[in-house]
Amino acid sequence: MGTGQAGHAIWNVMLVERPQWAHWLPVGIGIGIAIYFSLPTEPPSWLGGICTVAVLILYFLIRSDIGKLCVLVLITLSLGLAAAQWRTKSVKAPTIHERTGPVRIIGEIERLDLGEKRTRLILSSLNITGRDKDRTPGKIRLSFKGADDLINNLLPGTRVSVFAILRPPPPPSMPAAFDFQRHAFFQGIGAYGFILGPVEVIGDGANPDSQSLIRRIETLRLYISKRVHSLHGDASGAVAAALMTGHRSYIPEDVMQDMRDAGIAHLLAISGLHIGLVAGIVFATVRLLLALVPMIGLRIDAKKTAAWFAIPAALAYAVLAGLTVPTERAFLMTGLMLTGVLIDRRA
């Protein structure tokens, strides 16, 4: 078989699979992102955008169908590369590269992870003694050991002053291990550290409305976690709080280890099971209530009405649980299924 015949054979196979082409779009973008992270040095910031524009122009210049298909593959790779570069540039912030002695830090609480023995604070809008503004990280994460009534009364949005020792994000413990530095970079965290002494509250923060909404959601999550844990002070309350809001810091280490040994620790990650249960309960309850009232149930589509209620309920639970990657994926899958119900299509 010659090269031309082989090309036509491949093209015929691709035509048969044409309805599945869209499914390969995220694969190509993912490969482009992987190419970016595999580069030994940071490429020029314009590389991804220029490559995307260049292959788009090439697409309109090429006449053969096989050539256009190859260029489409290059377009998806370029989009992945450009997306990774844009994300890297958007979260870039100063990072501390050396361990510091005790310094005074004034910042606004963005998030709290409360625990029985250790509390973690993520502070933003920082003012660090002895450090210029252009060398100040956008966010830092501080740990506080021991029980403290003041810590338990803190809320996101509170502006605090603390003494703390800072250190740069740690590198991987071994080759191919989890990269804390990369994780911290994309979280916008420029330093880790621990608090010395008390936490002094100096007022409420002033943030744009978008940040204020995020803080309100975090405050609600924290309040629910505290409330559930206080009503059931044992491990059951800690697990219940984790299942409701995603906060796992109350769970004792021995209980967490028992769950790992039993192979059920993954149930604490808010994902398909949890989102599906919430959406299913709301869907079934609304549909049943409508069916119990014949005057209403016979005049409206109870199934679609139940779907209209289930979608925002699933979204609200996903947001309350922290909207992590597994939660986002589960909500999108559940929302797609319920949207199929609304438009009379199979899920």
C-alpha cells in the first residue's frame, strides 16, 4: 500500500468517526497543556497565541481535507498551550524564596480550615513588615496549633494582625512526587508559615463585591461546619460536617486512617454520589408532591418541573461543598442529565 492509499484509508476511517470528533477536543487541549508543563524553561508569553493564530491562518490556506484535519489537531494543541500560559500569567504573584524570622503580618482572612489541634488560615491583602509591596505575596497560608477561642470566632473577611515565621513552598520530596510549589503557585499562595502568639483582630476587610460574595459563601460553609460539629462533638459530627461542606479538618487522624484502611476515604470527596443524591432527592420530592395534587399534576409536566428545581439545588450544594474539581465534574454530569429531561432528550 502506498503513502497515498494509506492516507485515504486513514481519512475514510476518520470520516466514519466524524460524529465523535468533538470528543477529542479536550484530549487535544489536554495534550497541549501537558506540552507546556513538560518544557524545561518558560516559553515566551506570546508563543501560545501566535501558534493558535498561525495554524488558524494555515487552516484557511490548505485545500485538502486531510491537511485541514491535521491542522485542526494542531489548533487544539495550540489552544491548550495558550490556555496554560494564560492561566500561569493570571495567577503569577511574588513568592518568598527564603525562610524569614518572626515578622508582623497584617492581612485579611480568605479561608479558614478549623481543626481540633491545628487551624489553617489563608490571608490575602497582605502587609508584611520589612517587605516591599512588589515583593509581598498575594496570599500566604499560616498554621496555628492548639485550641484558641479567638480562632474559633474568626470569619472570612476579618482583618487580623499576627506574628509569624514564613518559609517558601516546599519542593517535591522525591522525583515525580507531589509538587507543593506548583500547587501553591496556581493557588496564588506565595509562602507557608506558622503563627507565634495570639491572633489580633483589627477590623473588617474591604473587598470588591465578587470577593465579598466568595467570603460570604466561605463564612456560610464555616458556620455550618462549626454548627454540625458542635451538635455532634464526636467523630460522627466531624464526618457529617465534611460530607455537608467539604471541611475535613475536624476529622481525627485515627478516624481518617481507619477510613483509608477500609478503602472508603474517597466518600469524603463531594462528587457524583453526593450531588446525585441531592439532585435525586429534590427531583423525586418535587415530582411526588406535584403528583399528590391532581389539579396541578394533570396540568403541568411534573417531570420537567422537578428537573427545574433539582438543577439549582445541585448547584447550591456544589457551591456549599467548595466547588472542587470532582464536585464541578459531578454537577456538570448531573446538570447534563437533567437538561436532557428538560429538552426531551436521552441523558
